[in-house]
Amino acid sequence: MAMERGRAQPRHPGKTRRVGLWLILAALVGGCQKAKQPPNPQLVQCLRDQSQLVAQVARLRPQLQALATIQQERFIPPAKPTAIDPELAERYSQEDRELDEQRYQSSLLVWEQMNAERYRLWLVDHTRRQRALELEVERRAQALKQLNPEVVQRSPNKPGSLALNRQAVEKYSNCDPQAF
């Protein structure tokens, strides 16, 4: 070491500075590391099942929407035959008015029979489609429940209907460690 004005100077000033920086860095890294904790089992399972859960929820959502849509469907009957206009009927003879009334009653009877048959056919088809969707939703919901029971819930408003628990779906889709 060389002496300059009564002070000792190190021979390699850059090397000493690098060693000092490494010691500070090591102290910082050592102080920042937390004690290793065992991983949260719920988080581990969430991460393991995440892709499967997201895929199953994605397949169930459109089925639930289709079921809600079909439950809102209503039968729309065809238009009834129109009755004879009384003002117009006054211009005709009594015999013509009676014939028009008979034709109207006859067409009304045919309409009622056709309407009843259309309704019956619509109801059979509607019930078949609704039941098929209910079975598909139930099957998919059961598979999702086996993966994670919190994600699917029975709707309290409608007995027998299923719904996705939005909070649970978000929690288990994101697998945020702070949520566990």
C-alpha cells in the first residue's frame, strides 16, 4: 500500500469496491428471502386443475344459456279468423249474413282444432329439447362438481336448476395465491 498524506490507500481500489457490493447484495438477498413455507394444498390443487376447470366452465356456460332461453320460449298461436264486420254485414241480405256466420264458425272450429294440434306438437318438441338440455347441463355440472364442488350450485329461486358460482369460478380460474 502506498502512503499518501498520511492515509493508507488500497492497492486495488476497484476490487475492494466489487467485494463490498457483493457483500451488500448478499445481505439484501438474504434478508429479503422469507422462510420457506410449505405450499398451500388448495392453491396446489387449483393450479393443477385450473385448465380443466376453465375448459369445463366454458362448455357449461352456453348450455346454461341455451336452457335459460328454452325455458323462456312461449307458444305463439296463429292468428284467429276474423269475424264478420257488423257494419259490412248490414249491407248484405239476411241469407248472406247467415252464410257468412256459418263460414266464420266453421273456420273458427278448424282454427281451434289446428291450433290445439300445433300447440300439442310444439309442447312435445319443446319438452323434448328442454329435457335433453337439462340432462346435458346436469351431466356437465356433475363433472365440474367432481373437479370442484364450490363452482356449481343449485339456484335457490328455482328448485332443480343449476347455476355457476361466479365468485368461485373466478377464484379457481385465476388461482391467485392471495385468495387461498
